[in-house]
Amino acid sequence: MTTELSERRITGYPDDPVLEREELDLRTYQYVVPFNYPNVEVDRAWVGGEKHGMELFALHSTDGSTATTNMPGDGIVIREDDPIVQVVVIGSACTPPGALMLEAKTIEGEAHAGELPEALPVRFRIDNLWGMHLRVDLVNAGGHYRNLPVAGMSSGTFDIPPSSEVRVMSAGAIPAWSEDNYPDDAHYSIRYIRTVVAVGAKGRQ
């Protein structure tokens, strides 16, 4: 059986060696708002003070002088010494449904030699996340989550290729009503991020 496996070749990949499966030693790290850690970079425009997690701008829109600012949305960047293989994000939308997005920088040697990096970005998105916090107008009006049935949290889990760095982004729905107090409140507030790393993993050998 061992001899047969050692001689196995996959059609279209005649020169690839037979690999040994890798057992991953997984370790989980937890980060909490306001994400003040030496290996975490908070890249956002808002100054803070939220009472329900860290709001991230989904995009930086025009100031009226041009069609767009050409600026990316806010993000929380986490770097780990060991390869990150899973990321969990927990939070709530200002206006549901919310969305979570993740971009990753894979470790060196993760991709197969025959792959074209430009063909497939390492990025993920989870939509239709229900569960919201009370907006500031509802809080100021004396509101309570008991009177808002959709109040609550949501979470998303991303299983990703072994990566050295991830950027977590988020968004909520855009109300846009002319009589809304906050028609562009398209945020999703992040409260926890957990990274799962594969201790000692080295990628393809």
C-alpha cells in the first residue's frame, strides 16, 4: 500500500511529489474592543465612543467635489506569528442585515507553484447577518432592546488558507430614507475577533 501511494501521480501534475498529510496544532487567540493590542492595527475614520462595539465605515463616500474618494472602507488588521487558518467575528449591525468581509495575506509557499495569484483574491464575505444594537436616536429617545425584537448579535466564521495577516471589515444595510435621522448609518459594530492559528505550520514543503 505504501509503495502504491508513493508512486501516485495526479493527471495534469506529473511532477508533483506525494505529500504527507499535516496534523495542525490549533491555538485560539481572542481580541476585544477597542482592539488595543501590539499586533493589531485599527484603520478607521471614526473617532470612537460607541456603546455597542467598534463601528467600521463600509466605505468612504464622496464629499461632493468628486464622484468618489477612492478610499477603502475601515478595517481591523491582525498579524500573527503562526499561520491563521480561521477567524471568528462577533458584533451587531446598526441597521440589519449586516455583512462581514475579510481579506488575507497568505504565508509564503501556501499556493501551488502552478497557480496564478492574479486569478483568485484571498477574500471572503458573509451577508444577511441579523441582530442589531439600538442606534443613538433610539437610545436618546429612551429606547430599550426589549422593545426591538431584532436586537441582538450575530457572528461569522471564516475558514481561510494559512495566512500571516487578515483585515476584517463590516457593513450594515443602508436605510437612505429622507426622514431617517441617520440615513447613511450603514455600519456593523465589531465586539470580538478570534483568530485560530496553526502552531508551527509551514505550508507546502
